[in-house]
Amino acid sequence: MTNIEFGCRPTIIASDPNTDAQKACDQITKYLKDIPCWPQLPKRGFKENMCLQYAEGCPGLVIEDGRFYINRNQDLTGALEEFYTAYMEDNDDKFAISPDYAAGLDTFLKMDNLSPWAVKGQVTGPVTWGLTVTDEDKRGVLYDDVFSDIVPKLLKMKASWQEKKLKKISPNTIIFLDEPYMSAYGATGVILSEEQIISLIDEVFSGISGLKGIHCCGNTDWSILLKTSMDILSFDAYNYPQSLSLYPEAIEAFLKRGSTIAWGIVPTDEEALAKESVSSLKDRLEEALAPFTRQGIPFKTLIAQGLLTPSCGLGSLVNADLSTTALELVTGLSAEIRQRYA
């Protein structure tokens, strides 16, 4: 599944404000016929936190008093041996994501009425996971020599296991790495080199056979992510429409190799959602595309090699009904763009 032209089909980032997994899955699959995505349900419970959700099987994991962390002070010899044995044997079943941690995924996989063109899943990226998950001293585990090796391998196997399950729904799979922490790159406290970031991400990608994407919901140094082996770059085109256009040569090379830009053009802020329409978002999308066409990238290419999404996950919406509004807007906008241009 390489060099796919999506033609601005719609999909979503992942998180959903509902707590009922079946309701969330039914809503997503009602609107996203071509590229549905299993919903993460952070409001359902603590274990669906975007980092804890992928922490099962990590040596030293402690969950207590509404907190989770890695305890490096305990004897981890046996846990490390078990981890690396499963990894070396490529036994991704040892890294399964259980229903208790991802009810949306479990429910989605059990749906028998789906025949999508492609299917999307996601894991938290290694930079975000490794800097958010801390040790007993509240220091990001990615700064530990042992865990800087474990983190990408853990997430690689989570992605591999998930992709294997999703292929039962469609042979065409898309797995995103969600990397919100990349928006803090260059800030005090993020002591990672460009080479480290690329290596971490590409190690996770090495476990994915289908299309590989990265989503960052804030502004970042896109030139770093564009040096990874990703096929889809997903960004917040609603709040940061010009951020990618600062890298014209890298974007042109990215598109020339058949890759895709996912334009996060539907807002996930409640006030903004209430005032936007398909027409207003069409104008906003065309404004976001304009700098690229001025730089010589054909408008036709941007449409053909584009996806449309909300700007970020919908899980933070207080009013869960607004997730329907977001889905209506992204699918309506896609239909309008495809009818007019694709």
C-alpha cells in the first residue's frame, strides 16, 4: 500500500469524548466509511490514558493511587529477560493491548459489518511516551540508558500487534504515532538530539508493514519528522496553517516520493466547532494550501495526496455530542472537496 492517493478522504486522529465504546465505534463507522479508526476513550477510565494504554508489558511498571510510573529501584532482571525474549522471538502477542486498556479497540475489532477501503490505528510515539512516563524520581524514562532502548521496542511491538489485528478488517492499514511532545522540541527539559528522535521513531516504524503516519497537534520543527520513514504527516492546519510551508523543499520531496499530508482542518475547540461550516472550512483549507501552490507544488497534487481530519483528537470535548459535529464537518468537507477537485 504505497503511493496511495487518498484524494482528501476523511479520517480522525483517535480520541473520543464518549465513555461507551459501542456508541463511539458506531458513530465513527457511520461517518467514516472509507477509513474508520478505533476510538481511544480517555474519559472512560485511567487506563485509557494515552501513555498507560500502551504500557502493559513494560518492565518495572507500577500503577498505584491514580499514578503510573517505572520503578527502576526494584530488581528488574527477570522482567527484562522476559521482555527481550519476547521481543527477539518477535512474539507480538506478548505485547497485546487488553480490552481493559482499550475498550474502543476491542469493540472495533469485534464489529462484523465493516468493509472499509483502509483502516487506521495508532500508538503513542516514543518521544511523547518516553518523556511523559517517568521513573520513581519523576524523570522521563527516555533519559535512562536501559529504558531508552526498551521504549521504542515496546511501542514497535504494540504497533505490530495492533496492525495484525486491524488487517482482519482491511488489508490496507494506517498506523499513526501520536507525538504531541514534539511541539516542545527545543524547549528546556527536552534534551534529545535530532538523530535520537529520528532513530526512536524509525525503530517503532520498523514494526509496521502498512502506511506509517505521525501526528503532532502543535507547531514543531517539521524538518526533523520529515527525515523519518513516515508516509503520512498529520498536522493542525486549523490553528497552525502556515507551519508546514516554512519547509518547502522538504515538503516537495516528501510529496514527490508519494507521501501524504493529513490536513487537520476541523477544529476541536468547542467554541470554534460551533461557528464553523463546510463552506467556511473549505475557504480555510484553500487558504492553507495557497502557500504551497505559490512555492510550485501543484494544487492537484495537494488534493490527491491529502487526507482531511480534525486538528487533534476529540477526547477533550466537554460536550460529547460535538464529536458528531466534528465528524459531520470533516466528512462534509471531504465530499465537497472531492466533488469539486478530486
